Amino acid sequence: MIYTDTRDNNIKVDLKTAVMGGMNEKTGGLYIPVEFPKLDSSLLNKDPSPSFRDIAFNMAKPYVEGEIPDDVLAEIIQDAYPFSPKVVPLDSISYALELFHGPTCAFKDFGARFMARTMSYFNRNESTPLHILVATSGDTGSAVGSAFHNVPGLDVTILYPEGKISPLQEKQLSTFTGNVRALKVRGTFDDCQRLVKTAFTDASLREKLRLSSANSINISRLLPQSFYYMYAALLVRNRAAMDNKIHDPAIIMVVPSGNFGNLTSGLIAKEMGAPIAGFVAATNTNRTIPDWIATGEYNARPSVETFANAMDVGAPSNYERIKAMYTLDQVREQFASYWLNNDGILDAIRSCNTKTGYIMDPHGAIGWQAWDDIRSGAMKNLMDGVKNDFTKPGLTPNIPSWGQKVVEKKAVGVLLETASPAKFGEIVTDAIGKEPPIPARLEEVMRLPDRAIPMENDYNLFKDWLLANL
Ligand SMILES: *Cc1c(COP(=O)(O)O)cnc(C)c1O
């Protein structure tokens, strides 16, 4: 597969360059494949639908062709995914797509584990380790730390702002051993990011250490997230007749979004033939994308803290990819978009629990509320010409191509549940008055000794530490 650049489509690189480079430093653009090959129709039409790993292997194959042999790819998939996504019916036309059955209980495990193994393969002939530096304000760091733990040839240093992340998140970051460690920085998340960025531009450091990043703009995190969209769409299509007697329903993927990596992966799955009619882009108060869809103007802004903190992004990095793939009109045809403030998030967790018995985390809950509003009249109102105010929580005014199907009750919603509610126990308990059950692997991590290394917010001290310890 050839990869090009969102800012210059004359640029052509291979997968290794795209993965090891992360982004194109020269143009500031992001890498995307030049095409999205259709999945083989024997798999698309299979009933019962294929296993997650079968889908993963066959979807990944064209993107690694010529660079990673089939037997190595099979191993990467096997090793990355000892767990699967789960499709759980909430009511006759709504499903939760649970993406939190990996080691860190959030969907980022799917992308990070594939990235780690792909990087390790591309690094296999080097005599020195590749040092990954990550600044994190929460979920990304633990997914990356866990994904790279004990992966040969790779070494990870995570920087997080001391005292500014939840105790559980801190435990998830600071209890690794071996090739992964965490530095607790006396500063903010922005300070952590600055230390990492300065390191990347420090030629004298880079002479001594091979450095790389692992953030969500990397194409090797995006591609594997498309696997679960395909898996869920095929499964739901095949079981819909049984669940709700809708023949060939319009399948709507409802995606709680921050940097819009997850949603971009959904677009890739759709391009590859997944039976997906469209998407709902659900955000918190950081509504840069809903505003763009509503007004046509894109205004990045500083992020605002919310209860769905993994989506506190004011300048979503994958806007760049979405814009390279589609015109604004095409986006408006495919997406409904919807946003909620903190009160709305608490209400949404409560409403889902009351109506279905299911406990959503604060991110997934925004998706639930979006879908529940859309199917209970919000889409019909839009189509009847009722003008809503997009600066208030709710749906943006564009009517997607699948709107009519919702009104005719020929659509089903698949709500991506991006994290276990146990990771946000306090907020969930505030909303529903009871604690969500805690998965054993989260309970275990709370008992491990804290190994975080204190670090001043000072580049020279940070650099000295890297040179002395890596
Ligand atoms: C990262 C994250 C998101 C947002 O995903 P994007 O790909 O950045 O849009 C949503 N929910 C949870 C729990 C996350 O960790």
C-alpha cells in the first residue's frame, strides 16, 4: 500500500515510513492510504459473520502488503488481540459495542497494541532500542504503556502531570516494570507535552537516542480500529432480523469523539464495504466538529474540562484526515452530530440505566443520549423543518442521508462504548447512585506498587535523566 499526505498528495511513502515517522514533519500533514480496498465479498456476506481476528487479518492485509509477510501479520493479530469487542443488545434497535475488554479497559487498546507490534517488526534489524516518549493526561498513556510492555526492541517513557489525573489512571500509568516507566512531572499536561516536543527537536539528544512518538495521529493506530466497526456491522446486520424484524436495517454507528480518530476508523471500515449507513459524531462541550458541521466554519479552540475527559479536545487532529477524504457536503450526508454539557452527561448515564439497565461510562453516555434523541423524534423534527439552536446541547441542523430511515423505523443504532464505566466510577455513582462493577484487572492494578519517578518541569533535568537512564 502507498500512503500519501493530507497536505500534499504528491507525497508517497510506504507503511514503514508512515508508522515510524508518525506524521510528516516537513508538511505538518498526516499520512493516509491512497485507497481503501473492499473486503472480500465472501467475508462480507458470510453468515454467521466472521470472527474478529479473521476480519482483522483480512482488513489489515492490503495495508501491510509487501512490507509485512502474512505469517507475521497473523502473529501480530493473534498477539495483539487475545480479547474481542462485544456486541450487547440494549433494546430491540440499539446495541452497545463494548470496546473495553482489553487490558486497560478502553478502546485505545485496539490501536495501541497493533501499533506496538508493527513498530517492533519494523525495528527488528536495529541494534539499539527505539525510545517512545509519550505525554499523557490519562487514557493514552496507559494504553500505550500496556501495549508496548515487553514488546522486543521498544522502550517507553510516559510523562504525566502529577496530581492532575485520577488515582486509577495514575496507578495504570505508574505500575509498569521493565521496558515501560512513568515520570510524574511537577507541572501541567502542557508542560509534559513541551518536554517531549523539546526532546524531539534536540539534535544532541537524538544523536544518542533513537526517539519516536506513539500518539493517536499514527496511521497504525487508526487502521486497526476499523476492524471492530466491520465486525459489529456484519454481526448486527445478520442478527437484526431476529432482534427487531427489520430486514436489512440502516446501521448507524454512534461514536463518542475527541480527536476523531475512532470516527475516522469507522469511515475507513465503511469505505472497505462495512454495511454502515452513517455515523453520529457525539462530543462533549468541546464541540469544534459539531460547530463545523452546523456552520461550515472550522474553528479550533482551547479545550475545556468535562466529565468525558478523554474527549476534551478543542483542535481534533483527525479533522485533517476527514477533510482530505470528503467534502463538507459529503460529511453532512454521512454524519449527524450532537453534543452535551456535563449536566447532560449525568442525565444521559441515568437515562440509559433507567431505560435499559445498562451502565454507560460518561463518554458512551453521550452517544446513548444522541441516539435516544434521534430515534425518539429529534430527527423527525429536523426533517419537519423545526429549526434547532446548535449552540445549545443536542443535534446539529444538517439532515444526513439516513435520516429518513430513522423516521421510518428502519434503522438500528450501534453505540460505541469506549471505556469501562468502572474507570469513571465517581461520576457514574453520582449519576445513578450505585457503583459500577470493577473488572478484576482494574482491581489488580490498584494493588500494585507505584513506581513513578518524580521529575521537575525543567528540560535540562529531563534530558539528563534520559541520558543517564535509557
Ligand atoms: C480517547 C477516547 C475517546 C475519543 O476518541 P478519539 O479517537 O480521540 O475521538 C473517547 N472515549 C474514550 C474513553 C477515550 O479514551
